[in-house]
Amino acid sequence: MPTFVMRMNHMQPKSILLILNTLSELEEHLNSLTNERFFVLCDSNTWRECFPRIASGFSNRQCHIHIIPPGEIHKQADTLWDILRNMALEGLQKSDLVVNLGGGTISDIGGLASALYQRGLPYINLPTTLLAMADAAHGGKTAIDFMGIKNLVGTFWFPQQTIIFPEFLRTLPQRELKAGYVEVLKQALLAGKRAWAQASTIGPEQITQNPQIICRAAELKMKIVKQDPTDRGIRQILNLGHTLGHAIEAWSLTHPLGPMLHGEAVALGMMAELRLSALYAGLDEDFAQQASRVFSRFIHSPFPTISDIDQIQNFMRYDKKNRNASIRFSLLAKPGKAYIGVSIAEKKIRNVLEEILSGIHNP
Amino acid sequence: MPTFVMRMNHMQPKSILLILNTLSELEEHLNSLTNERFFVLCDSNTWRECFPRIASGFSNRQCHIHIIPPGEIHKQADTLWDILRNMALEGLQKSDLVVNLGGGTISDIGGLASALYQRGLPYINLPTTLLAMADAAHGGKTAIDFMGIKNLVGTFWFPQQTIIFPEFLRTLPQRELKAGYVEVLKQALLAGKRAWAQASTIGPEQITQNPQIICRAAELKMKIVKQDPTDRGIRQILNLGHTLGHAIEAWSLTHPLGPMLHGEAVALGMMAELRLSALYAGLDEDFAQQASRVFSRFIHSPFPTISDIDQIQNFMRYDKKNRNASIRFSLLAKPGKAYIGVSIAEKKIRNVLEEILSGIHNP
């Protein structure tokens, strides 16, 4: 006998995407924010390479800087509690603002700390990597890794703003820029033919001169997230290339030449999932091959061999998207159209992995 | 130059309140849930006293029981990570259900673990104390204490259902039942004259025979939460009696005779805030005195003395509701009508505390 049913539209986040091309634009914007204090989260790389480039934007306000060691390996509980402890010692209030200055690791863990402190502080993301600008800094997924599982502990908490300052791309090593471009390409495939043609022509070398490409990737992501913020349906199309990509990335963590960068693993995942898309989602075979060749320019050793497939398939089974242990994919039907939750038998996945991996090792 | 603005109505929780008066009703209801597995969180008291009374409702499904030590002192990070670790070891999935069987500590920490694992598992609350049935188990505030500050780390995550099984009240010591009734009385004051007349007549002795009183308190809370789930405005009226109540509770933690139960501290807080309401919110003075006498039946030693007021005021300054260090209250204008964010000078608070405390010590 239900006596009372409550349906609520609660939390209506307003997430703003800004592209600020010059330091004076960025300064002016930061100065216009009305928050009493900033709590700036950096890693030691972004503190050294990025903060000095924009320090003037932080000069007219009380700022507390919290620096964590770089790398996903520190995206875990101890680091999170250090941040929360520091927030408490500073007596941070809801009238203050957390500023995440860094790549996906920083926005993931800084977003989670913001979500949890006093049940939610406002925060903004200032992504410093191409990957974060195009993808990770948007969409409100916050997390840390736990018990060896990526992003097992987290929450949805949306940044008030994400500010893209393309200047930061100049601080990136070539390899990271290239790996980040993989997400731009994936987003372009999901956006449609024109976006794909443009993104696959321009390439990471010219991205600094063409920041609108990053913008478009970010906008597409936000449009999809808006329809399905908590990842129960349509948002899963963003997983294209990632079911295998994540498993390959996990495999590479213990490899003597590893780990692969996220984008490098996803490039390989894209090649395999484009093939799966051609086989099981009606994607045009010629287009799949052509797109796969584009992604092949972004892979990077260590490459798995056929004898690693068992281990990769094991990692896939642990992927939290797989309800009831069946392996599900987001697959491309054509540029601009994708299916979610396509269940594929493990044998068929193995066949495609064998095909792709022998192609890489015997081009 | 904002290029893209996203406004979202995300997460539309459906929170159901159920009153189930008999074991067979409860069994039938639990059996009807379609989740594959239950992850049941208890403390050692509710595991011993409450679980056996309803064990038959869990017999036809795979259940994992996780038992934590009792008491708010364990509502902290280590306990949270133990729960999350166990969830991971069990391979919990979104198709499973977390069941919080206990008082406010259990629903707070179990709700937080549910919110964080895989960015959100569904959970239900099965409150076992009067306090939790009438108040704590509703409203989606989850938390742990951190750095000595109550509920500093948490999030908003709504239970799918809260099930009130009044039978559990028979397991409670008289002192806890009495303290829990204070929240019933506070809710009744906020609901209006009739609710107050009823709640102040019935009393905790007859609550088991009158579960509709609990129900009404819970419904009122959910109605207010629905209007303001994230506590930015109207929901703060629920803080009536709690600005001073929390500070008195914090004071009692280090007292050799302490700690006071939450409801006992709130009863004292209500007496003081009813007086403040008469002085600064237009509450009828006779009514304030009459209501204050009702709450005085629920206070319990240790009582603070006038020399403790400094320390109580210190705790108040740390209360996270106080923006910019001014002390703000929710005050009653009349039964059914309250103001939020009423700022009162510390001197005036001290005067009222002195008056109330001398009244208690020299009745």
C-alpha cells in the first residue's frame, strides 16, 4: 500500500562551454567570477607548465592551490581524501569555487571531491589536454579507480563551466596530442559525414590553428549528455571503440612497454569495433576500412598479439557496462548513427581481434 | 563568448514511501522486487534485533549481508571503504539492490556507498528507529562525518523506497523512542495546528498503536524535499531547532555523561529556538511557552550549564549552514509557517540560551 509517491526534477545543472583564445579573454573571464575564493587543483605537471601561463587570472582573489602527483595511478582514494582534508582545513564554503586545472585525471578526482564536500561545491574545468578538452572534461562523470577497476567509485556532478583555452595544447608532448585526437575523431564519426571528413583531414598537427574542431567534439558530447545525463541509454553511444579500448588499455597496464595512452588503446578499439560495425550493424564495408586506416595512424606500441586475446577478453567481462556478463557494444550504423547495447558472442569478438591484430603485426 | 549552454533536468528520482504493518505484507513486498541480489547493510544491533524478525522476506534471493559496528562514531571513511570493497568483491551490479536496515547512521553511510559505487546503485531504506522512520531515512541526504564535522562528506542520492515497518519500534529502548519522537513533534509544528495538537497529545508511548503519526511526519518531510531536494531554500525550514540542537549535540560528545541522543539535543534546541521565534519571528508567546513545555519532557542529561555557552557558540560557528560566519536560523512564525535564514546576533543567542538553561537548572 504505497502512501506517498514523490517524483522530482532535482538538480538542474547549467553547464557552460567557453572557448577563450587569448590570455586577456581568460583573465577577464576569471576576474568576472563572483566566488569569494578559488581552490585550484593541479598536478605537478600542470602546476609547472600551465598555471604560470594563466597565473594573472588568479591574482585578484584568495586562492588555495592543491597539487597532486601526476598520472591516473594517483586517481584513487588516498588522493581524494587529501583533497577533501585540505578543503576542510581551508574551511571551503559553497560560495567558493573549485578550479580543476589538468587532464581527465584532475577533472575526474577534482569533480568527485567537489561533489562530496558539503554535498556539492561548484566547480569549473580548465582542461589542459586535448583528450580532456574534447571529451573528459565534459559530461559530469566524476570518479576514482578502486580495487583495480577504472572509475568504480564516483558520481554525476556537473561543472558549472568548462573553459577551453587552446593555448594549453602547446604544452603537450606530441604523443599525447595524437592520442587525444582519437576522441575528436570518434566524436566526429558520431556527429556525421561532414564532421568526419573535416576531422580526418585536419589531424592533430593543425589542431591549435583549428580549435573549432575541439569545440564541435565537446558540443556533440554535451548534446548527447543532455539527453541522458546518467548514462542509462543514448549516452552509451559515446562508448564506441571503448568496450575493446578499455580492455586493451587495462591489458597494457602490466606490459613492460606499457601503459598505452587512453587514446592509443581506443584507436585500436575503434579499428576492431568498426569491423564489428560492418559485420553486425550494417556499416558500409569500404567506409569501415577507410575509417579504420585513419585510426591506425594513432595506435602505438605495445601492441597486443593474438596470445593476449584471452586476457583482453577477461578484462572485457569486468567492464561495468556488461549487465549479466554478456558483452555489449555501441556500434556504428553509418556516420551520425549508432546503436547501443549490441550483444556479440565472445567467439565473434575473438575472430575480429585476431583479424585486426594480425593486420597490425603483418601489415 | 559562451558557445554552448546546457540546461538539464537530470535524475528524476521516484521515491516511494510504504507503511507495511504486518510481516506477511513486508515479505510479499520484498519478494515482489525484481532485483537479482540484495546487499543488506546492518549494524550489529539491527542484525541481532531486527533482521531475524524479517529474515523470511530475504529467503528467496541471493543476499549478501554486510555488518558494521553500531553508532555514529563509525559513520566515517574507513567504514565507507569497507562497504565499497565488499560491494566490489561481490561484483555488485546496477541490477542489484542495496537494503539499509538500521537507523540514520546506516541509511546515511549505506546511501553514500550506493551513490558512489558505479556512480549509483539503487537502494531502499528500512529504518529501524523512530528517528529514521520519521526523518533521517527520507530526503536523500547521504553522508559520513569527516575531520570532526558532521556530514561533511556526502551527496544527494534518493532511496527508491523507504519502508516503514512499525513493528521495529518494539526493539527500541524507551530512551531512543522518546528521543526519536522529538522529530515527529518538530515536523508536526511545521505541518500546522492540527498536526501539532495530535502529535503533542499522543506521545511516544502510544506511537506503535498510531503509526499514521510517523507517516504524516515522513510525508511532510518528503513534500518539502520535493520542492527543494538539494537544500538551497525551503528545505531549510526542516532545520528548526537544529542550529542550536546540532551545537548542543556536538558539545555533549566530549561530556563525561554524554553523548546526548540527537533528539534530546534537538529538544533543547527547540526550546531555545521557540523562544527566538517568539522574540524575532512573531510567534505567539503563549504558544511558544506551551510548545516549549512539551519539548522539555524530552530533554535528558547531560544538560549544558551557562559556562558551556561559549563552547556551544563555537560549534555553531562551524555549522555548515552559516555562510560568511553569521549564524542563521529557521524560525517558526506560527504552526505551519516558518522563516529560513534568519540572522541573529550572537549576544541575543546567548541571552536566550542563558534564559533556557537557567530554567532547566532551576525549574
